[in-house]
Amino acid sequence: MQKRLEKVARASRVREAVRSELVRTIWVSRAWRLRAGELSNLGDGIILLTVEKVLDLLNGKDDVVGSIATRCETYEPTNPCRLIP
């Protein structure tokens, strides 16, 4: 029984370490995108763009801006937060 508990405890620590790293990675990505949104005057709508599109935008290619509205329209019906009062 002790060996099982040790195995479960080890798996739990690994799971939490992976989760923590994932949260850090997502946080850095979000901060980078929001800063890019400030620099391009697009605000938080830039979150819906892929990394490649954000880089294109930062390199001066403004044609990616039109895809933000389309992505918002696609995302909105599936947004789980819209149901929260």
C-alpha cells in the first residue's frame, strides 16, 4: 500500500509541475500578445490572432487586421464566459 501511495504522490507532483509550467507559458504568451496589441493599437482583439499573424502585423502587414472581426464572430457563440452573469 505504501508503494502505491508513493507512486500516486510522485505522479501528483509531476502533474502539478507540468501544470505550473503550462500556466507560466500561457501567461508569457498572453502578455506578449497584449503588448503587441498596445503597439498596434488593436487592443485585446489581437489575442485571437495566431503568432504568425501577430508577427506579420508587427512587421507592418496590416492585411491581418481584417481577420480579427471574423475570428470574433466565430468565437463569440462558443465563448463560455458570455453565459456568466
